[in-house]
Amino acid sequence: MGITAHSGPNLQYGITVGKSTDGLTGTPADYNDQRAPSVADLGFAMMDPRAFYSYAPGGAVTNRTFAFYRGVGYVDYSPHAASSIAIVANTASSDEAGTAMTLQAASSARGTYYTNLIAPESGATLSSVLTFDSSDDSNMVNAFGASATINTWAPGWGAGRCIAVYTSSYTDSPVTVVGRDIYGYKISEKIDISSNGAVGSSYGGISQKAFKFVTAVYNSSTPSSTGIAVGTTDRYGFPMYVPYYGMNVSVLVASANTVSNALVPLTSANAILGLASTATANSTNADVRGIYISSVSVGGSYRLQIQVTPAASAVVTISSTNVAPIFGATQYSSV
């Protein structure tokens, strides 16, 4: 059988009260002696309000609907260790301006995999896309039912990661990375190169945006470096828009399954707030949802858990044309 759906809101009550002058107090007129919490089979979820992922009335039984289990954006997985050559090995300095660099073949040793992806802007299937940490696009969701009609975003799919560019000269022109975020939406960024690009002892730069998929990397001009490498970092994207630090966002880095580590206090030193949801994203500004910067190399033995609960003040403003209060501004893409 398919989905049974009706428009809300729904309200459940256990008692009704008699009339009174203020309409709020009075004696019970009806009382349910079996009154109890509601119990929903397999829990509850908040439906994804984005058009491509939301429920479409009148659709086929097999049409998929996506949701967030328990109403939160949640990441819970063990990332692979950051690799300076996960995406591009030291490419030749003779690469011409605008020429796409050769992407590395997928390698579990570097935490990269090939996967298929359904593009939310078109519904087309993209084949053999390079992704991080997760080996199969089926890991993106937990699919319920024989027809996988209801799908909740899977915490084990992981987070997007910021991209690092390593060069042998700080005079190199910016490097542009093109790909998609954790929900499959297009994203691209121009990464400036400098002598203090926060990539260790090398020249280079780090993206401000979190990528889950990479489809191309290219120079804007012929590089002066003897070689350029592109890899992953220990900077992770939040699964929902984070406009401020508070009880609605939490991060935990567990050193082992049997260790209960404390939540990480978020500050400007280890987290970057999302771009203002009312702003227009461009090729160089902040991630639309925000970034967590780990102080330890998470890959390998650590488990990263991130939870973002959308505030009621954000949810109340959601409409068919505005989902920015939950997901941030529309991603920028040059392609």
C-alpha cells in the first residue's frame, strides 16, 4: 500500500473542559481514562520541505519522500583521515588555464569512492561521481517499506568536507573546485592561494564551503607551481543552517565507542557560522550552513557526531519558495 496523506495541522487531545469566562479554565467535560502519549510506529520525522525531496500529492505509490528522523539534521560517522591528495595528485605545472585537472581514481585508502547521484535540479542520474567517506549512494538515506517510499536522511552518510589546495608557489592563480553538497545540490568555489593558506607548511588555500562530491578542479591561468595537489581536511559542514551557537547545535568527537566524550564548546576558533540566509552566495563566501573545524585529526579511530535542531522561529517561516531558514541560502555554482 502507498502513503496515506492528508493536510494538517493535526491536534490530539485527552480531555475537553467546560465553558468559562477565559476559555482556558473550567471543569473537565470529557475525560479519557486511557490518556497516554501517542506512539508512532518507527518514530516520527520532519518532511524535507524542498520541492524535489518533499511529498507530491497525487504521485505514484513508488514516488519517494524524504524526511529528517526526529526532526533534526544529524551526522554520525567515522570519517576517513584527511588526505592531501584525495582529489588531485601533484598535477603537472604545464596545465593550461581553464583545463580541468585529472581527478584521482576512487581509493578507499584515501577515503574516496565512485557513486551514482540523482541531481535534484533535473532528476537526471549522474554516474561515477567522486565522493568522500561513503561508498554507495544508497547510504544517503534510510529507506522504509518495500518500495522505499519514505526515506530519512542517514546520519552515516556523513558530512561535506572543506577542500585543501597545496601548491609550490604562493603566486599561483586561484583554483576552482566544482561539485555538490551532501544533498546533491551544485556548489563551486574559487580557492585563493597564499603563503599562509592554513595547509601546514605548504603554500595553498582551504575552501570555505563543504563539498560531498567533486566533479572538476581547474586553474584560472597556467600555474607557476611545479605541481598542485588537492585533498580533504578535518573541516566539516553542518547538516542544517547554523546562524548562531547555542542549544540548537551540538558537536561531539568520540575517541572510541566506549568513551563518552563531552560536547565540544563551539566558538569562533572551531566553527564558522553559516552565510546569512538572506544573502546571495558567491564563489568565495562562507558555507551556506556553516563549518565545524576539528582540533584533532578525526579520521580513522574517531566518530564525529553533529546535530542541528531547527528553531521554531526558523520553521514557521518556511514556504514552498523559501527553505533558507533551515538549509541556508541557495548554493552558488558556476556551472
